[in-house]
Amino acid sequence: MPDADASKRIKALTKDNYASWAVDISALARSKGFYRLLKGTETRPQDPDKAEDWDTRQEKAAGELMLSLSEEQRIHVKGKEDDPTAMWDALQAVHQQKIPGTRFNAFDDFFALRKRPEESLSSLIARVDTKEAQNQPTGTNPAI
């Protein structure tokens, strides 16, 4: 059974936390059964009974997304509040700009990581993993 308080644990999307927010909201969407709606891979069925369920799940997905946005981020989804796929795509377009300067800065930050004198090795590994996740496009597998 999905955790009713899971959405309350997700930190609202800001200009600085898209990578971690996207991972968290994707996990929430999977646990609540609307991930494929979010990604746009599940289309509305023709059967009226199934369509009603799909509509309800789409509304829940849109609501969860909207509730997970800070005030400053809601401008990016204005006019798309009923379409979770459009909301997801709009936020991704804003926060994952695929331009050389952005990628260079991300790699520069990644390769600048160094172990601090007081830091444990496991803490350094966690920072490296976090930085690597920030540099990966959401939904990709770096091992492939």
C-alpha cells in the first residue's frame, strides 16, 4: 500500500534542486500508479469505464505535480495544470537545458570534487553519487 505521507516528504521544486526532485517525484508517481501518465506512455483508453479511471489518475498526477512545486516554479506550468505530461515536459525543458556551457559547468563541478580532510570516504562517495545524479538526464541509466 502506498505511503499516504510520501508526497509530504518530497521537497518542493526550486531553481536549485531539479535532479533530486525529479527522482523523488518519479518514485512517488510509480508508488501511486501514475508514472506512465506522467511520462506520456499511457494513453486514454476508448472504453468509457476504463477512461473514467484514467481521467481520475491523470487528475491525481497533475495535482501531485502541482503540490510539489514552489511558487516560483508554478509559472513554468501555467496553462498546463490539467496535463501532467505537459507539466513534466515543461519543467524538464526549463531545468535540463542541453547546451554545451551547462554541460561543461556540470562536468567542471563534478571533476572538482575532492575529499575534505574531515570527511569519511563513504561521505565523499555519497557526494560523488549526488553530483553524478545531477549530471544525468532524468530517466536514463548511466550504465548503458
